[in-house]
Amino acid sequence: MAASLATEQKSAEVTDWAARIGWLVGLVLFVALVYWLMREGWKWRGTLQGDLPELLTAPDDPGPARLGMSGRYHGSTTAGQWLDRIVAHGLGTRSRVELTLTDAGLDVVRPGATDFFVPAEALREARLDKGIAGKVLTEGGLLVVTWAHGDRLIDSGFRSDRAAEHGEWVDTLNSMISKSTDTEGAR
């Protein structure tokens, strides 16, 4: 009986390393292809938005700061279309941000990305929102500033390190915009 048990036992199957390595190489190539296609799509979007004028830089003396904020820049989209990301001139690059509001306009300083300046006369609206291309937060968790650049209206999304500041920014920006609109209409 012991002899029959010994003949029935089988050894464990040997792993087929060639097949496993083949599957692993195939998976790595597939992931690389997907990332390459995403990169090409990003570059194509930038090419399509090539008509967007160069971003402005802050004037030498913008005046005293009315408000300041540090936080995150989450990107820019075509105004009213929160999924139509603008990538031209680095506007699609998420980064840390230092915002400064002066009477001259909004200075957006982004370490590691392109800084830009929005003149006061180009500001159109400020509001609290819950999302912008690729970033969704709780209701009112995002400060969205609408501004004109060339012939386009652009929404740029910011989130402060201290979200309680958002309300003050919306109030100050909108009062500044309404004052400039009132003075332009009086001319």
C-alpha cells in the first residue's frame, strides 16, 4: 500500500517563466503606450490653443497688496465649460501658487510653472465653485476667477491653504470689478 501511495504523488508544476515575463513585458509596453498617447493628446490640445496670446507679467510697481493668498492653482478652462482645460502657455500645469490682489490686478506667482498677471480691467467675475477640469472638491471649495485674455474668457481655479479666505476674495474681487465697470460706464 505504501508503494501505491508513492507512485500517486506528483511533484509541483514548474513555473513557466517565459510566459510570465512575456505578459509582464506586454503590460509594461501597454502602459507606456497609454502614457505616450496621453502626452500626445496634451501637446495637440496646446497646438489647438496656439492662438491664445502670451500671458502678461506683473508691472514693476503694481501698488500695495489688497489681499494675499497661498495655496494651489488647479488649472484654467474656457469660461463656463469646466471640463475644457486650457494648456497653452502653461495654464494647464497644476502648481503651488501665491496670489496677490492689487489695484492694478491679480498677480499669480507659481513656483516651477509660468507666472502670469491679470490686469484689473480684464477681471470679470469671482465665485466659489466645486470643480474645474480634473479637480472636484466640496461645494464652495474652489475660488474661480473669470478673466478676459485676448478674445477669450478664462476661468482659473485656486484653492487656498485656508479655505475660509475664499469668501473674502470673492467679495473683494467682485466689488473691485463692479467699481471698474461703473467707472467705465460713466465715461
